[in-house]
Amino acid sequence: MSIKIISTVLLSTLILIVGCKPKSNEATFSVTGKIVHAGLNKLMLQEVPYGGKPIVTLDSITLDKDGNYAFRFIAKQEGIYRLATEKDLEIIFINDEENIQINADADNYQSYVVKGSKNTNDMLNFLKQYRKKDSSLFATFYNLDALQKQNGKDSSIYWLQKQKNEKIIDLNNFVENNITNATSPAIIYYILGLSLRSMEGAKVLALAKAAAEKTKAAPLVQFVALLNTQVQSNTKTTSIGIGTMAPEIALADPNGKIISLSNLKGKYVLVDFWASWCGPCRGENPNVVAAYEKYKKKNFTVLGVSLDDNKANWIEAIQHDKLNWQHISDLKKWESIVVGTYQFEGIPFNVLIDPTGKIIAKELRGQALQDTLAAVLR
């Protein structure tokens, strides 16, 4: 699985995003505590605004000789804030409760202790595990790069490449699970920003859409619009043909779970674009079913990508036509992101992908599908 960074500008914008949990009225929040070994430095209370705007300093004080501090501020919504000195200390927190206490040691500020903010502690627990996985992945990248430059043994390079791919998958699964299970829009936004470092943009977009639908948070909706524009502008410039790598697809299945094409890497995959309302598609389905049943035990599967806009009709067609493989859709008919990504103008349409993710055939219908699979899956 390749690492795709959408763009430096977009990534820097998204990492500094703040979630939004509307409150009925403005509320007053306090953050107090002690920062030892910081000296008589100025401590600033700062807001990290949504959309990558400049960080706003709300207030500043000089720590007393014991390192004590106290801030009060007013906010309408849950967001990400930070305590910072003019040197290296930066402590982030979420204002999910009105009274929060943060104690830290300036000599080891990343191990600060937070009381009174569940969301902050959840975010810190995530970051602790994320940094461990990310550091391990970076070390593998470093060792692999050094070995390749030294023309090392093929077996050693192969082993490191295998380790790299496994660690990317592990990191992305960890990130995805946290995005899916988080309830705080602020945490979701923060993790989505980090996810662009290792995930395909299409997968991040799918996760963001699901989170926006779940939380109804306006900043998440804005995130989706921004990322959708970026993903579409990137994919439309890529030619889709035999011999090219298949672009990522990541959409929800009928149960709302995000399914990615990249998760099927290692298998031959027929990506089948269809819809319940498409007569020719329904006519071709028995042929696809026959191919699936014949070759499913030979490292072959089908991923159904629907251009439906009615969920009930989509599910009914899956059941009626006995399409016993994974199915995904964004239920946007011809406005689906996959239309531009895979550059087709009509359905049924399909591409056959090999275990490396490369397109080896396309537009296989009727006997052509059976003959191609017979040749490939001997």
C-alpha cells in the first residue's frame, strides 16, 4: 500500500482543525494547574482555530515561582486549545468540561496529567499509541532506504518491504478504528488530519463522510467538502488503463462500514460498477455470480460498487440477484466520486485487478469474463 499525501497545504490545514459540539449558550471555562521546572516564563492560553487559520492567543500570564497558573475563557463550542511558552512547551487540550486541571513538567511536558477532561485524555491516549506505531514505521522506512542505497541483499530488502506494508496497514487500521469509535468532533478532526500522512485520500474522505453523518458537526461537513474537491482534482488527471495501478475506492457497505479496495490487496479483484436500476447490469449479474462461485477459492473476489441512490433498492437487488460478495456505495448515482476516478460513462463497467493492485483487464462481460479468469486463474 503506497503512502499518499494529498498536499502539504491541505495536510497542514487539516491537522489544525477544531471540532464543534454546539452548546446552547456561551460557557465560561477554566484551566488551572502547575508547570514545574518552567521558571518565571510567560504562559499563553491559545485557541487552535478551525481551517488552519493562525493560532489565536487568548490570554497570557507569568508563572509564579511554584509554576502555578489559572486561566478563564469563554467559548460557544468544544474545540482544541493549548498552553504554550515562548520556548518549546506546547500542551493541547479540549474544553469539553468547564473546569480542567493540567499539571506538567517543562522538562518532560509530553507526559502532562489532565483532570476533568475525558476527551483530552482520550486524545492523549490515542497520540501515545499513534506515536509508537508511527515511530516504528519511520524506523522501517529509514532502514529500508539505507539498505536500498547500499544495494543490500534482495532477501533483506524484501523482508523490510513486507514489514513496512504490514506496519502501514496496522497504523491505518488503528487510525480508522479511532475515527469510527470517537464521539468528539474535535478528536475526529485531529485524527483525520493525521490520517492523511499514511492513508489514501479516498479512504480519509469516506471516513470523514461517515463521521460527518454521525456527528452532524458543521466543521466535519466543511472538511468533507474541502477534501472531496482535492481528491477529485487529483484523480481526474490520472489515466485509467490496463497496466496502471487501480485508484483507491473507499465507501460504506449497506451496514455503514467503510470498505476499501486496498484492503483486498493480495487477491485478484473484479471491481464491478453497477446499479439496481440498470437493466444491462442486472442481466450481467448471473455471469458475475457464476464467475465468483467458480473462482472464489482461487484467490479471487468481487467488489460491487453501486451507482444507486436508493438504499432499499440497492439492498433488495443484492439479495435478489444473490450477489454474495462485498458491496459499497455512496448512494449518489452519477455524482459518485468513483465515476470521475475510474473515468467511465456507462454501466455495467468493470476492471480486473491483480494481487499487486494493477489493472490487468477492463470491460469484461459475458464469455470474455469467463475466458479471462480461466487464463489468469489456472
